[in-house]
Amino acid sequence: PYRECNTTQFGLIFCTTQYIAEELKNPSKSLPRATALGVAICITVYVLINAAYLAAVPPLQFATSGAVARDAAVAVIGEAGKYLVPLIVAISTFGSCNGSVLTGARVLYV
């Protein structure tokens, strides 16, 4: 049995993974593994993206920019990057909402 999740300890994303624990064949083994792997992937992606920002944007512009991701995209792919970054953020937001709705609805089903 899982204890009640405290969002100040684990963060909301780790609580929502427990909603689908009943769907797993061996949740006591695969849920911690998935959580650790997910955290490792997030850390790796975060570090790599920040390294790309540092490589693409000059330090002075990096320090004064209000939108470093947009500036890096413009530096790498041109003016299309100005529109691509907000589009990616919107798609990511809708994907996150979709995941929350689908996993949250499982609580009422079981």
C-alpha cells in the first residue's frame, strides 16, 4: 500500500504517477524505477538545454534577455525560432494537461 503523497516532499508529478499504479504488473518494483529514470532524464535534458543556450547566446545577451530560449532559437534557426519556441511551449502545456486529465480520471474509475 502507498502512503498518502505529500506534494511538499515529492512534488505533484510524483503523486500523479501513483494514480496509475494499479495498471502496473509489479508497481513496487517498476514505479520507483520509472520515477528514478524520469528524474534522471529530466536532469539530463535540463543540463543539455542550458548548455545549448550558453553556446548559442552571447553572455551579455543571456544575462539581459527576457526569453533566452527564443533568443537561442533565433540564433540557431533564424527568425522562425521566434515563433517556434512559443508553439513548443503551448504544445507541451496541452500535453501536460492531457496527462493530468487522463491519470486523474483513473482515480474515480478504480
